[in-house]
Amino acid sequence: MSVIHTDPPADGALIALRHGCVTRSGRRILDNVDFSIDRGEIVTLIGPNGAGKSTLVKVALGLERMDSGVIWRAPGLKVGYQPQKYSLDPALPLTVRRLVTLNTAAPDGKIPDGKIPEGKVNDTLALFRLERLVNADIHTLSGGELQRAMLARAFLRAPDLLVLDEPSQNLDVGGTIEIYRIIAEVRKAARCAVLVVSHDLNVVMAATDKVYCLNTHLCCSGPPEDVGRHKAFLDLFGAAAAKTLAIYPHHHDHEHAPDGSVAPHDHAHGHDHHHHGHHHD
């Protein structure tokens, strides 16, 4: 049986799952999975369709029970969730401001819907580049604009953890870049953790702290560049996928040996450095 662990596993942890197993209709969905998210951390969960990603998220958030394993969640954990799909009635007149504040409880839970302080609403709209669209009808928005509005709605709940299911779905390259730039800014501004769930390797963003590669069991995990070199990842997605991950370089002060171990970087060899959002201390 699953167990809710009462003692925090580490300072700053929001969720920690150990040896999680889920079986449904005789099929193993999650097999001995370890998973964790720390406060202020960006985590990307990748895997093919049917890998168990949605089940893992539901287990982590307490929406589904495990058959066995141990899980811990921070007391009072507040979660903002953006689903993969959402339906907006085309006959319903709705402005961006109203969408963002609709059914959104205030952070302290005491202010009625629609009564969130105006300054907080305006700051949130500005953070998501929506200040010029506050009175626009949502049905006139581009895909990227609507995605930002839905993100703002989730963020306005002042979550400890923002869960984004396929956030770049149906966006072009420019829209995807903009969404992930904003996500990185949100993490910096609010210190909330962000969990990005995707089957598309292109969304592994430069600011990601950890990548979990799932295919029922946990194939591999770690910084994006380490996952991209891992044999289990290459077996699952192929060498072309590793090249996709490699478009998110980082500043090296170490080198990876052929066996995957990490060795200090020898500056005397004149190895080129790539400056991007990911840095190893």
C-alpha cells in the first residue's frame, strides 16, 4: 500500500516519491519510480505517449493512489495547474482580465472571486506580457497569447508548484520560445517550482534543473545534458533526440568521460565554452 510520509525528506522539498508503483487492469503503469521536486526548481518530465507521465503527476499531487511506495508532500502545498486541453465556449464573451481572474481564489483564501487586489492582477498580466490585451476577447487571441493567459490564471493562485501539461502544444517555434522564457522569469520572480510535462523533447528548456525520462520505470534523470548522454535515453529516443537536447548548451567547468562520469575541466586544452542558461557549480 502507498504510505504518506510525515517527515520531510530534505530542506526545500515540495514533493518526494520513493519506489512508487501503480498497476491498473493488470498492467504496470509506474514501476518503482523515484521522483522529487524542490522549492524554486524547474523539472521537466519527458517520455513517449503511454509512459505513465500523467499517472505520475496525479500520484505526486495526491489525485491518484499508488499500490505501493512512499510519498511526502509539503504541508499546505498550493498547486497551479494548466491542463493539456481546455475548452472555452465560443459563445461566451470573456476578456483576458476576466479569464485570468475567473474562479481564482485569493492567495489567503479569504477574498471572494474577482476581488483579488487590482495591483496583483496588473502585475501578473504584465509578467505574462498581457498588459495590452486586458480587454481583448479571448476568442481573438493567438495560440501563444491564449497560452500565456492560461498560465497567468494558474500563476495568480500564488502556487508553490506550477504544473504545466504540454505547455507548448500547438505553438510555433517563436511561441514556444516565448512561453519558456516567461516560465523562467516566473520561477525567478515568485520562487515557485515548475513541473513541465511533455512527450516532445524540443521543450526541454535551458533553464531546466532536472529532467526525468520515464517509460513506466525511470529510465534516467539529471541535468538535461547528462540525460542526453545516458544510454537509456539514447535507447528510448535515439541519437537524433540527443542532438535535440544538445541545442540547450551550458557553461562547462567539467567534462564527461565516455563512461558517463564527470571529470574536472582542463582549461589548458582550450576547450570551447558555451554560455547559456545552465551552469554547473
